[in-house]
Amino acid sequence: MRLQQGQLWRTKTGYIRITYLERFGVEYKRIADLEDGAGEHHEATKKEFCRLLKGATLLEPKPEEPAKPDA
């Protein structure tokens, strides 16, 4: 699995969303509750970030429905 900007991961204590991804660094937001979306922004190296994700589950985005043509 490759890290991508915008990914949402579920951990034991809450959620982590990747907000900005660089070659050696990651900026992310720790979120306790997805409904209110409030959380703290953090920075880490990719190595440190991957250690944070150990045991976490990637939440797949909901597939978008194809646009229906107007008939």
C-alpha cells in the first residue's frame, strides 16, 4: 500500500488523515470523531508515520456513482 494525500486511517484511538505528503515527511491530522472533524495537526517523517499506522486500517472512499445522462 502506498501512502497518498487524503487517505483516512482508523486506529485504536481514533482516525488519522494525511493532509500533505512529501518525499520524506508527512503532515497529518489526528481526529477523535469523524462527525465533528475537529483534531490536531502534526508533522512526522515517513518512517515515524508508518510506525504510527502499524495495526491501523485504511478506510476506502465510497465509490462515486457514474453520472446519469439526461434523456
